[in-house]
Amino acid sequence: MFACVVLALLGSSSVSEAFDFLFTRVGREHDLSLLYESSQASAAVRDGLLLGHGEEQIERLSSGVVHIVQDRVYTQAKHPKTGQLVALPEPWHIHSTLELSPALRLHSLETTLEVHRSIDRAMGYAFTDKVKPLFDWQRVRVHASADGKTLVRSTFRFGRDVETTQLDYPAQAIPIEIVGMVLPVAVRQSIDHFDFELLLPDGATHRVRASIARTRDLTRFAQGYPLPKDQLHFPGELAVVDLWLAAPLKHLFFPHHFYFVYATAEPTKLLAFWGGDPDDHLQAIRQH
């Protein structure tokens, strides 16, 4: 029965032909960074089992280049078995700087980590085994090639280069780190359905389908997620960008969605984000 379902999905003519890649419709020859003005925001964040606070500063330079500084401080962790929230004895810090071209292409990215294993003692559980990859590197640096078609990604630990890889950067691709910065282009131009290729740090790409709903009620999008309902009320009309994997087989194994909420009147103002597996989800909710 399972095999039949998979074959049926693979053989079906999905509605994907009706959707176009976002940058086929918008073009990248324009100065898309004009959407952005210098701003500062803070949010309550959750990254799987980690909970904390985030800050973001955006600066648009006169050249059209967009410079972004992001800081996340995690102060609590959820026990993987009991669900109890435990205070981290030493907060975990993630600091990132990004630079985007006027066409909102990634020029450079640098992220540094400050994580500690002391949470294991506080929790009485080998919590860091669940997030072990975070301890394999302390700094990651990504920069685009001169022609912008390739990204070079290097990871470092104790100042030494752990690994350097080259990733193709197709014209339709969006690196996962800047998805939230690019979606406002579609919101501003009232493009309700579109596709793009999501580029992951390991070089894999996944075709993603997107639709935009304009609403004043987020209830149906929040169903199944443990979101603080009192923080999901924002004034004015909202644009909810709903993302899911376009490939039928991939969607079969990962059927979850991701939601980005923007103010329709100010599409670069990201108000909230959540999604993924409800048991191990991501979320960020802008603090008023």
C-alpha cells in the first residue's frame, strides 16, 4: 500500500507547473534592497529545545548593500524526555553578521558560537548529545565568489579551519539564513503563489512552494504549535507566507509547514515565524 501511494504521488501531475520561481517574476536586476530601511527589532525565540531572546539590526547603506547583525541568547532548555524547562547555567550565545547585495543576494555571512556543556549537570541528562554538531565548530564564514554563482563555506574550531566547501548558488536559490529577508519582495508585489529553491549549508537544495494569505486572524496557522496565543495579536492586516516542500516524495516524509508573518502595510517588518515538527519546532515572535 505504501509503495502504491508513493508511485501515485510521483506520477501525479501536481499544480507545480502553475507556479513560477519568485525571481523569474520579479527579476534580480532591480534594487530590491529599497524595501529596507535601517531598523532594530527584538524577539522571543525558540530553536528546537532551546529558548531565549534575539536582537536584530538592519542597516541599508547608500550603495544599496544591506548589513545585518543578529544576536541570539538562549537561557533555557527543554528536557528531551520530561519536557521540563531548565535554566542554562551559562547562557548560549550566537552572533551573526550578514551582508546582502542590492538584489538581496548573499555576499557574506559570519556566525560565532559560544556554547557550554554545563547544561548536562544542571539537567542531569546528556543534553548536549542532542545538539552535538554545535560543538564541532565555533565559527562559520560564508562568502560569495566574484561572479556570485558560488558560495565558499568554511568552519573553524580554535582558530583552525575544520572544513571548507564550495556550494553552487543558482539564481533562483535562497540560502536558508536569509529566507525571511527575501519573502517581503513577494508580499510587497502581491505575488500570492511562487516557488524558490532553498539552499542549505551542506549544499543541498529543496524546491519550496509558497503561498501568501492576507488575514487578521492567525488561529488556523498556529494550530498544532504551542505558541503563546496572547502574543499572536497584531494590529492591521497581516500577510502570512506559508512554505512547504514542493516535491511530493519529500513532502510525504516531511509534511510540516513554516509560516512567516509580516505586516501588509510594512512588509519588511517580520512579526512572527514558526514551523517544522510541532514537537521540535522553531519560532520567533517579535516583542511589541
